[in-house]
Amino acid sequence: MLAVESLTRRFRKLMPALALAGAVTLVGCGPRGAQTPEANPPAAAAASPTPGATVTEAVTAAPTETPPPTLTPTPTPGPGLDELLLTPQAAYTNADLEGAAEGYAELATLYPQAAEPWIGQAEVALREGDADAALEYLQAAVSAEPGDFEAWRLLAVLYEQREDYEQAAQAYGEMIGIAPDDPNLYVARAMARARIGQSAEAAADLLRAQTLDPYRDYAWLNVAGAAYGSRSYETAIEILNAGIEAHPSSTDLLLLRGRALLTVGNAEAALADFDAAAAVDGQSLAAHYGRGAALDALGRADEAITAFQHAGELGATAGAGSLSEAFEAMAQAARIMARTNPSAAYAYLQERSITYGQPPEILLGYALIERERGNATAALDSLNRLIETYSYLPAYYWRGKINAEIGNSGPARNDLNEYLKISQAGPEAEDAYAVLESIGG
């Protein structure tokens, strides 16, 4: 009994020391930077046992070690779409069209809301000559990413090439929604609209473009010219009306409207425009040539001859215009002159031949004199030589007309169709269409 009590007393004396040793051990195993009690005095103080506490109580009273936070591994980011596109782009550059197509197709699946992979497939299809597939890819591109400007631009260009001007106008409209302050887009849409007869809408686009950029007077000419070239003469005239209102001294606009009016048979209004253009620029060969054509259409032969002769002299003056157009004007003067005085017409051309030689334009004049004299055979002989020697385009028109007049429908059709391959709009073109229709061509 005494032995047990003695052992108990000894154990109680040792408890403070044991407790302190335990605290020191716990602190020493704590967070990095707290290797000794002295290194972190508050923790050591908190570890001091209450006098008389049991070993269990002392250990429980010691501070609990806070485990370090668990670190979540951050994956290394992989390549994005821009980097991935480099592979099919390189294949395309190296003419590996199959590899490029496969690469773009895979990226289109991985990135369904991106336009670039579809654009890439369209470019491959175009290089392979498959415009229909390219169209489908570009339609998919704008569907995947409606705000992609480049996709809409390529789609608009493709529609233009397919002469689907209504869809082209809609595509330009989408581009305007993305970049509303770009005047070029309004001009492009105006041209597409002009080709489908939307004159008011085209003019509105041009006015908007001019608001954004005041130096856009040439755009009126381009857009009206697109309508004129598409044989939409009334549309061209309406656009030019608005353009001339904005730019009343533009000789180019006046001249184009004059030709459009002449083409639709309004020679009186055409003459007014040519007169206005000549008043603005008295040295304009085109203005005086137009005056001659309008006066001829009105039956005012003497005035027409004078106008054509003046145009010829202006054009032959160095720097005043095109020699080709000048010689054409001389030929037209001789043609009208020959109706009443063939000898004077010959004399006039001979004088010009001495001065300027015998270019095809002046030689055409001799053929036209023979036609006016009723000598179809001589006229055709001259025209044949012009075509054989120079492949002179107006010679096809006149040979076609003369053949139609003498009943040679087959040769007439061939010549007029050949002419219309190159010259598809304007007074002479419309006359060629009319002749073809009359002979069932």
C-alpha cells in the first residue's frame, strides 16, 4: 500500500515536466517556422498545462496543428482556335487541299460557333472550283457566327459573282449592321440594288455614303453605271437624277444620263444633258459626240455633222481626248454627210486620212459611206477587211446590220452576237438586240 502511494506521489511530481515536454514536442511538429517554443511564444504559452491536470488533459489542451491547404493542380492551357487553324492553313498553302479540308472540318466540329473553320472550307472549295460547296460553307459560317464581318464579305462577293444581286444586297446589309460607319458598304449595296432595279433604295444608300464621306461623287457614276451596264436604263436615270441634284456640274453624270436617255429613245432630253455637259466643259469630246448622236436621232443632220466634226477635231488635239473616239466621230460625220452628198463625205475622210493615216475607225467611215449609198457589197468588203485585219468590234455591229438588211440572217446573227459579247448595253447594243429579234436570232 505504501509502495502504491509512493509511486503515485512520484508520478504527480513528474506530470508538469511531462506536460511541458509534450507541449514542446507538439509545437516542434507544428507549421514551418515554429520549430521551438521560443520561436512562437504565444503558442508555447497556450500549451502550458493547468497545474494538477492529467496527462490526457494536458495533451488535449495543447494547440491543434492546422493542416496546410490542399492545392488543386492547374492544367497547362492547350492551344486555342487561332493556333489550331495554323495546321490546315499550312496545308492549304502547300496545296494539300485534302489535308486542309479535313483539318478545317474537324475544327468546325470542335468549334461550332466559330466562322473561321467554315471560311477555310469555303476557300478550299473555291480553289477546287466548287462554287456551290463554297456557298454552302459560307452560309454555315454566318450561321455559326453572325457577327463575323469577313464571312459576310466573302458571301457577298460570291453572290455578286453568281449575279444574285438580291442576296448580295442583303449580305451588304448585314455588314452595314456590323460596321455602320463604313461608306464603302453603302456604295456596294447601292450597286447591288441598282442592278435589280431598286433605284430609290440605291439612291438612299448613296446619300448615306455621301453623308459619311462628302467626297463620294464618283460613287453615283459607278452605281448608275452598274444599272446602265445591266440594261436597267430607267433605274440608271433615276439614280443619276439624284446624283445630278447633288452634283449639278458633274459632266460624267450628265453624259451618262444623256446616253441612258438616248438609249430609251428620249433624244430631246439626251440632247439637253449633252448640251449641259458641253457648257460645263467645252473641250469634252464625249459631250460633243453625244450631241451629234442626239441630233442625228432627232433628224437634225446638218447640226449632227457639225457636232461630230467638232468632236473629232477636239479629240485629235493632243491631250484633249482619245484619238480612237475622235476618229469614230469623223466616221459618223461622214456617214450622215453621205446621205445627201457622198462625194463630200469621201473628200472629208480623204483629208483626214492624209492628216492622220488610215486607222480602223476612219476606214470604217468609208464602209458606212457605201452603206448610205446603197452599195452593200462594197460596204461588206470594207468591213470584212477591218475584221480580218484588226478584229475591230464596231465592224461586227455594222456587218451584222448590213447582212440583216440584205437577208443574210445567219451571218447577221453571228456578227451581232459576237458584238454583244463585248458591248452589252447602250444605244448600239439595244439596236443589235432589236435586229436579232427581228431575224429570229
